[in-house]
Amino acid sequence: MITKLLLELEKVNQRLKSAKAKVTIRESNGSLQLRATLPIKPGDNDTNGTGRKQYNLSLNIPANFDGLKTAEEEAYELGKLIARKTFEWNDKYLGEAVKKDFQTIGELLEQFEEKYFKTHKRTTKSEHTFFYYFSRTKRFVNPKDLATADNLISSIEKIDKEWARYNAMRAISAFCMTFKIEIDLSKYSKMPENNSRNIPTDAEIFAGITKFDDYLSRRGNQVNENVKDSWQLWRWTYGMLAVFGLRPRELFINPDIDWWLNAENADLIWKVDKECKTGERQALPLYRQWIEDFDLRNPKYLEMLITEIGKKDKNNHAEITALTQRISWWFRKIGLDFKPYDLRHAWAIRAHILGIPIKAAADNLGHSVQVHTQTYQRWFSLDMRKLAINQALNKRDEVEVIREENTNLRMENEMLKLEVDKLRMEMVYKRI
């Protein structure tokens, strides 16, 4: 049936072409649309400067044979208006999405949170997801534009970087779904294949901690007295991210500082609060020595953390995000060429190299095994692969040495047995 309908649709478009109607019909999501080049729609952007643009007009015509007859009649009617240059945008052609008081994107953004949580249960995870959608939509759109599919797609197409475009698409897709804006974003839905990350080695991480001290020696004397020691907090944050592979916000949401400093915390566990993205967990360190080397249990730094988060609303994702962005700012300020989240990736890779089972590493980072293998190990750089292979070969060599030693010991043992048997026989002969 679908094949027959598409064949008939092709015949209709051939008739329209022969009649020079300058209108075609297309099928989309079970409906038929008219496609034509028309004067710029009210509130739309004239990106080409021609005063005209190609539009798909949805007239709520179903994609069946009766609907096709109706669509052909509408196409001829629209063709006449175009030929006579009498076409005007009215309710019929504007459609419901634009007709509703001509709301702008900015107006809908103000309603976004309330509307979104009418269909989503409000949890820590859903709030985090919403803030992701809201912040990226707001970042990439013009709030003064009308909330039309064309304007939103135009915003996406202006983004140069592949990953930024992909993330914007995801956010705008959720925005459109919330407000029932009909839009086709399939062109932008493919995840980019590559994304450059500079995953630091252990040596680079250790060297990075010293850059905070270098900053102190070169910053000069003109420093606000209230913030002159603040760099120490961000140095502590850097160290904690490196040792535990935490998400940055897991340091700022209800940190259990008493437990962290408690002498009974012999395993040096950092407790991640239940309000965090994937709930509560107990994170174990890799390289416990770094905790001492980086002075991570110094009460002074923890007091600074209490003071900093005390200024914030722990349930406000915007304020917590501002803190995480502050970490990124300090990374740039002291001259690091990797980002805070790269320390999390480095933890995952280090765990793999050390031979820690994937399930244990994934649980420690607070995500699934699938995320661990697909997302984190994809950043396994050439240098990291060389290190892993060399370590594996070294282990194999060690095993071979042990096997050879065992073989030699067995041979030596057999020879000793023969010697013992020989001595026994000699003793027997002497007695005889």
C-alpha cells in the first residue's frame, strides 16, 4: 500500500510539474506536505537576502489516497497564488505551531521548566538532564526569533563545531518535543565520530599539581585579600579529581567532610552523595600515595570547600555548574592543556592498565559497564596503548621466567631424589 501511494505521489508531482504549478507534494511522518518557494514567513530570518525561502507547509492532510487527492487540489490552488503573486501568510498556511500568539523562543524558554516537569518526574537526574537541555538551547538560539522549526534548524546550522552542533540538536529536540513543535532533526542526529581529548598521563597529572604552586610565585602582589588563598581550594579539587576520577560536581553536592577526615576511614573512601547524578556510592582511590603527596586531607582545604559551597544553593544546578566551570577556568589559568573531565577518563584508563576488572572500575566511577567500555576506553591514546601492551608483555616475560624457574626447580628436585635413592641403595649394600 505504501509503495502504491508513493508511486501515485510521483505521478501527481509529474502532473504538477507539467502544469508549472511550482509546488510539489511530499510525505512526512504519515502526513502530506506542500513544498514551495514563498515570501519569508513572519518572524523568520531572510538568511539568503532574497526575500524568499523554500517551505514545507503542513495542512494536516493524511498520507493516503483520499488525502493525496486533497493535497493535489491544494497544490494547484497554492500554485495559482504564486503565479499571480497574491500569496499571503494566513492561518491556513502558518499552521498551529506558529499561529499560537506568535510566541518567541525566549517566551517558551521561560515556560520550559514548568512544561518539561509536567511529563517528567522531578529527580536529581531529571533536573540535571533538564538543565543540560535548557542551557544548551538557550546558548545556541536567538530568543527573539519565533519558535518555528525553520528558526531552530537555522540556529543549529550556524554552529561550526560538530560536537557542539550535536549537543545543540539533542537539546533543541527535547525543547521541540516539550512544546510539540514539528521539526525534523534527523540530518543532525548522527554522533560525530571523533572528538579530540588530551588524556594526561600519570606523570603529566603529577606535574600539573605543581603548576598551582608556580601560579603563586608569578601572580604578583596585587591580589584581593579575600581570595588570595583561593587557589589552594582548586589545587585540592584537581587532586581529588585525579585520585578518585570523580565528576566535578560530586565534590560540591553535600560532601561528607567529617567522614573524609575521620581516622576510621582507613580505606580513604570519598562518599558521593545520593543527590548526585547516579546516586550515592563509595569511591576508592587509585594511587593512595597521591592523597598524601597532594595533601588532600588537610583540614584547611576542607574548610575552604565548606565556605565556598555554603554560598551556593546545593539544589540549584546552575550554581553547582558555575562551580564546576570555575574548575575549568583554573585549569586554563595555570596553563594545563587538558580539562577537568579528562582526569576522569585518565582514571578509567589507569584502572584498565592496572588490570582492575571493568565491573569494579565502572562501579567506582558510578556508571554502567557499557558506558565504561564505549565512552571511556575510546580515548585510549597511542601512548596509553603502548604502555598497556608493554606492561602486558612484561607480565608475560615475568610469567615465562617463573615457568622456567619452576622447570629448573623440578629438574633439580628430581636429581636430588635420584641422589637420595642412590645413597639409600649404598647404605643397603653396606649392611649386606
